Amino acid sequence: MAKLEELPAEAVQLEWDTPLFRTAQRQFEQAIPYADVNESIVERLRYPERAVVVTVPIRRDAGHVGVFPAYRVQHSSVLGPTKGGIRYDPHVTLGECAALAVWMTWKCALLRLPYGGAKGGVRCNPRELSPGELQRLTRRYTSELRGVIGPQEDIPAPDMATNEQTMAWIMDTYSMQVGYAVPEIVTGKPVALGGSLFRHEATGAGVVMVTERACRRLGWRLDEQSCVVQGFGNVGGIAANELAAKGAVVLAVSDISGGVYAPDGLNLADVRAWIADHGTLEGYPDARYVTNSELLELPCDILVLAALEDQITALNASRLDTKLVVEGANGPTSIEADAILAERGILVLPDVLTNAGGVTVSYFEWVQDLGRLFWTRDEIRARLADKLGDAFDRVWELADEKAISLRQAALVAGINEVAGALKARGIYP
Ligand code: GLU
């Protein structure tokens, strides 16, 4: 594991060394024996290239100034600019951003996008901030990162609790500072500003494209499967709709207030209408209320994890009642849970493959912005299906050939791309 040059063991406790970062690092170590990479390159890729900590002051609506810790971590710039989302969440830490940046590197490389991984965030409770406060927070955070982000350096995108409007504020702040419009500084922005058609749906739709392809390989029909979806935001909400549109039955969904379960299937249009009227799922009348942990253990064929990291752990992995776990979120399954699920014969479609639809359409958005030439929705959907299908097939075949898990195979495929490039470039100077 971590072995930074000539440091005593106690000094190896690095600033980003948190449980989630250790999960990312242990997954990396589990993939390395199957990758085509020498120890010098492995050692370089163990750590982020750059980790930035800033504090962001904003004037609160009440009149006083509030200060929020904020981060941006860039893991690898070997293949191109770094790329990854920005999240607003009370649990954001440097270590969480570092783990998520590492996963972004393997995700981009697996999809053969010319990017490395990054992730950033502000530690705040976005539900307690007004639209004006969120705008001031976003603009000041963007200013603080002015020296490290850029269309050829590091390109932010939406993540938890950030959206098209957040990206519009980032684009405007950056553009006002350089003096002209720079749409290619962020992806996931409104279409009116050079955003891409289909970006909003891309992650959730991509999750279902990968699930459908897996079903085909397994000899199952998607329209005969029952599904539980944890999370009803931009990933889970869209994935649930796409699953239902393809004939699968969605038994349960959840949001921050808990879950709702109907053994014969939910009416998703009704659920959506309830949320539009009430803000959350809480109180939805036509289903049984379940807690988040009950939801994860409901009997189903396919369990889609589209909420948070660290949801399936040694504590609940042995109680899952499903055939296939689909990782729409980043890092929802712990190392221990991975081993238990493998032992139980429950297949896991890993995050770096399964939720890569978002960053893939982000790449299409950046290319369109740089070329000032825009594609149709059908073109984008078809290109996304091609890219995800190609990556899925490479992962499936590698897993078969080396008798390893789909997660290991996805990481090996990503690591091999980065390692090949780093070997050719060499360590500077
Ligand atoms: N935050 C998303 C992810 O985790 C999207 C990143 C992007 O589009 O750059 O993949």
C-alpha cells in the first residue's frame, strides 16, 4: 500500500487518507496484479497530483459572513485535462474528493475519454442555503479555484446537489474574469449556454444501457426483472423511469426521507407528481413506507444504488435479496461487501463503468463547445450507447479471460490506458 519515498511509517498518514480513499486505494491494489504496469508507475498513480483546500466566505441572507471549507482534487493529468463533478454536501472532505477523483481517472480512461480524474466540493448543507447564498458560494468558490481550473486544465461538472444553474454560475464567473464567454470551462450547463442535449439524462440513461447489456449477456430479459432503486435524484429518478420504460417493474424508490415500496410495482408518474407537490417522498399514500436500510434488503432481481457511497457494507451484504447490484452512485459498495457479494454469487456492475454515461456526455459537450458545432439528441444518445457498449464488452471479456470481478476488470482496463500513456511520457523531468 502507501509507501511514499523515504518517509517513516507514521508520516504516511496523508491529508486525504480517509476510509473512502482507502477503499479506492485497496480496489486499485486488487486490480494491479492483473494490469500491465510496473511498480514505478503504480507508485505515481497511488496519489492525487494536486489537492487544493480553500475556505469560501459568503454574506448570509441574515447579514453575517459564513465561511465554508472547500476542496478540489486532481488525480491524473496524464491523458488530458482533469474532469469531474463538484458536490455540495455536509460530509465533503479532502479524502472523499480524493477517492472520487481517483475513480474519475479510471472511469474516463475506461471510456477512452482524453481526461484524467478530479472531484471537488464545498462542505455545506445545501438545503439550508437560499438560492442567493448558493449563487454567492458558487461564484466565490469558482474565483478561489481560478488558478487550477480551465478548459485545458480541469473541467468541473455537476455532482450531488449541484445542477445546470450551478454550472451556469461557474461559467459566468470564469468568463467575466477572463473577459469573454468560455462555455468549455464546465459541462452539465444549460443548453442555452452551450450545454449538451441529453446531458441531464445521461447518467441515469447510461446506467440502464449498461444494465440492459448485462442482462443480455446473462440471458435475462430486462422486461421480466423487478427493480429497487435507491435514490430518486438525477441518477436514480431517471434510471427508474428508463427501467419502467423498458418494461421492468420498479418496486421501490427512495430519497432523503426514506423509501416507498409497492410489491406489485410503483406508479412512477404518481410518485413524481407527489414529490413535485410535497418536496419529498414522505407521506406518499399508495405504497408502504420503508427505511433506507429496509429498502436495500427488499426482494428484487436488480438493486440500483443511486444515492451515496458506502451503502452496502459487511453489515448488510449478507442480507441483500437480489441477483444484480447496479452502482449508479460512486463507491456505494465497500471492499468487505464486494467479497461477500462475490461469495454469494451476486453480480456487481461497478460504478466506473455503470455511471460513466454522465462524464461521457460531458466529453461530448466539451467537444461541441470547443468546435462551436452542436449535435442532435439522437446523435448523442447513439454515440453514448456505442461508447458504453464498447466499454462494457471490453470489461466483460477481460473479467472472463482473467477470471476476475467486473470491478477488477473495469479498473484494470482503465489503469492500463493511463499506465501505457505514463510509460510513454515518462516521469518529468
Ligand atoms: N459527477 C459525475 C461523475 O461522477 C459527472 C462528472 C462529469 O461529467 O465530468 O461521473
